[in-house]
Amino acid sequence: GTSRISREQGAEALAALRQEREALAQAERNVEDWRLQGMHWRGELQQAIAERDRLQTTSNELRQENLRLSASSALAGAPSGNPTGGAMGAMASPEVTASPFAT
């Protein structure tokens, strides 16, 4: 005999298909939400990298200036005791080296 699908089986199959469609639509919304969040965080990351690079450049410039001043004061015969700690003071400066992500 021919196998026939009962009306009840057809209704169950239709309900299952509808659920799958809803689940797929939700999954697509989730993907879009995560994609948008990814774009947001990529922008935040790029800003953080730019800020770090800017601070690193400033730090390097200050270190060079500090070394230059230390060298010129040494040449001028000034006392070598530097209350700010000289180049090491600039290197260890927490404003420059502290990570914004440090806990």
C-alpha cells in the first residue's frame, strides 16, 4: 500500500518547520548583533592602539630629551644627582607604562 501522511503528522511537521524557521531567524539576528558588536570593539581597539602609540612616541621623545639634558648638564659640570631620577625616572613613569587594562 501507499504510505500516506495523516493530517496530525502533517500538522506536526508544519509546526516543526515553523519552529526551525523562527530559530533560524533568531540565529540570523544573533549573528548581526555580534557582527555589530565586533565592529564596535574593533573601533575601540584601534583607538586604544593609536593612544598607546601616541603615548609611546611621547615617552620616547621625553626620554631622548631627558638624556640630552643629562648629557649637557654633565658636560657643563653640573652635579650628577638628579632628583627626578633622570632617564630612569622617565622610563618608569606610570602615566606612560601603565596599561589601561591593568586590574
